[in-house]
Amino acid sequence: MSNRAHRRGLRAALALTAVTGCAALAVVPLATTSAAAGDGVAVQYRTSASGATADQSEPWFKVRNTGTTTVQLSQVKIRYYFKADSPGATYRFACSWAVKGCSAITGTFGTLANPTATADRYLEIGFTSAAGSLAPGADTGDMQLRFYQSNWQSLTQSDDYSFSGSQTAYADWTKVTAQIAGASVWGTAPGGNEPTDPPTPTDPPGGGGQTLFDDFSYTSHTDPALSGHGWSVRSNSGGPGVPGATWDPSKVTFVNQSGNTVMNLETSSAGTGSTTTHTEVLTKATKFKNGTYAARVKFSDAPKYGPDGDRIVQTFFTINDLKAPMADDYAEYDFEYLPNGGWGEPANILYTTSWETYNPDPWQAVNQHSESRTSFAGWHDLVVTIDNSNITYYVDGQLFGTHDAAYLPERPMSINFNQWLIDLNGQPSTTPRAYDQQVDYVLHVKDQVLTPAQVAAKVGALRGAGTAFVDEVPAS
């Protein structure tokens, strides 16, 4: 998250609209994948909004394991196909209720490569690891889902490929499709639009490909190599976070873990602004735009000492500056973990957010975000890719959210890590406490969209060659 003062109001606004927006994701063909022997699911559908037009479409689903092996729901994707109400229409997804829990269900939107008379978009339903698995013969139970136009205008659903107003009780429905681990196992898509996952070529797609890589093998925040490699350790005052807090460079340290050096950001407090210290490390240069960004980050749910409960934010993000209120060339792309909640959330939550612009006063935000309400304590591989079509976020190799072209960057950005307290309301105690966030490495590959597997391979190759730091990215 950024060091801009507007962050004080960010999540208050987001908490009111915690939904996933439209992602203009073009389907990319790839070779057909075969499902593992014994794998299979069927999708049952019904609707509770049966009219030709409605305020919102309400596709409800059950997924049943028809195979002979247990299916991990995190490997299952369902697609519901529909016709956009206008070429520029955007949509938002919501879950009203689900046996598996709404927090375990994701919804993203995409654009079909081959539009038909009844479909040019799709809603893709996925599951987090919290959804668990389905034994043979078991089903997910009710998933009461809905989507609507972002401007809340009524929508026409009678011309949607997957819709049926007469389907008011659950029954198998082949006009939705399902995949297991990228293999199609159920349903028929609109002609020429069989569902596919992003390709995983042996070699990354073409483009500039200049690389920034740093495994943070430094001795301290005063190590000349840290500054020489283009990093700044923040010391200036200001937001975000607790008024009166300081940003303390000495709390950025480098520690050895089993022969590997990692960067540690410590944030501490004794319950007052003057006793609160935040930490931030960022690139001096704002020269990063399209391509792949990746970092291995360790989030913490509990303090390393003292009482727990602070509303702390642990981050990896890219950002540029806001030239004027609502300036459309602003950009920011965030991973933000709140282990103890905040911004209206009662417990741990991970956000990914793509920003178009904002107005600090009166507060107005234009962004799109995805979230997961579960613990992310421990090490995680975070990847975000930006091309000319969308922004895609991955956590530990799994798709976390896809955000659409309206939020693409117009100007280059810096790369940042920070850890800070939203306020002192979560833990009013004056007993000292401190939290750690750790970073193993950071990678940026200019103008290339890499899969998480390709990121891991590239990092492994760099480390295998003994490369601790490289920066080939030209100045913007």
C-alpha cells in the first residue's frame, strides 16, 4: 500500500463495495487438456430471477462430483455465458449465500474471443482452498450467486446463452461449462469458445524482457549496495497510518534464514502515535509498467512480542503519483494483507486492488478489487501481470483475481513494500508490541506476461547462476 495520505479513507470506501468487477479477459486457445482418469463433475443450475429483464441476474449452482476420485474444488472453474447489455457495460459479482461459504467462492468476468448472438461475455466461478474437496457423489450444496451492471441499470437476460427463466428448480444444465485443472469436463460453450486457461509455453511470450531481480542479500539499511541498487528506505513523515507515527529506516533489517538472507520490515507500537513506527522500502525509480511483478512475502498474523489485535497492513505494490484529483494517468496495483481486519473487516483478509484514480477530498475512488477472507500467515508467492488487456493476480500459483482494461497503467510506477497500522483502535493497550513482514525476493520482467510456474523457473535460474541482483530495466 502506498505512502499517500489518501490511504486513510481507502478501505472505508472499499468496504461498502466489496465485490469483484468486470474483467475484459480474452480467451487464449491452447492445446486440449485431458482430465485425470476418474475425474468428472456435473453442474446443476436454477435461477431465482426468471424475468426476461431483471435488476440482476441470479444464476444459482450446485457442483456434483460424478467421478470416482476426490476433486479439489480449488481446481474447478464454472463458466456462465451471457450477452452484454452494451459494448461498454461492466458487471459486478456477488454471492448472497452458499453452503461452502461465500468467502470460498470467487467470481470474475471475461470477454469471449468469438462472440455469438447470445454470448460475448462470461462469468467464471472459482473456489479458494477453503472450499475443500468433493468426494465421489458429493455436491457443493446451494450457491446463491448474482451479478449486475455496475451502474445498476436493469439487464436483459432473455438473450443470454446460459439463462433459462423456466429453470426454477435445480437440474443438470449443459449450457454452463466446467473444468478441472484446466480440462473441460462438463457442458457446451457457445460455438468456438471452449473454455481454456492461460497458456503455459516453454518460452515466455515475446517482448522486451528486461529483468529486475533482487534477493535482498544486504547487511543493513545503511548498506551502500542497497541504495546503489536503486532502493530507498523511507524516513519522511506522513501517511498512511497512525498520525504522529514515524517511518524508521533502522527497523528494516536483513536476516539469515537457513543460509538465505531475507528483508525484514518491523512495525511496532506502544499504543500512541509517538511510540508507533512504520516501515517502507521502495524503488527510487518510477520506470516499471507492463509485464510481470513477483515477490515471495511472509505475512504475519500475530506479533513477535506483545499483545495481538492491531489493525496492521502488510503489502507489496506498485504505484505512481496522483498529478491532480481524478487524474486518469494515476496507477496503483496492490497486494494488501490485514491479519486483524480493519476498514470495516472484522478479521483477516487479503485484498488485491487495481486503481484508475481517486479524489482525496471529497473522497471518490475508481478501482477494482478482489479479496479472500482467510488467514495468509506464512510465506506466499505473489504475482501480478499487466498487459494491454487486463491485470491478473496470482497467490501461490492460483488465480486470485482478474481486473479489466479500464485500470491499466498510463505511466510507469515504482515497486514498494510497506507495513503500517491503520489506527490504534484494534489494540488500545500501551504494552509494546511489534509485527514482522519479510521479503525473500522481488522480480519484474518488462513487457512479458509470465505464468507463476515461469516466474518460479526464472527465479530458480537466476539463483542457480549465483545472481543476487540484476537490473536491466531502462529508465522511463
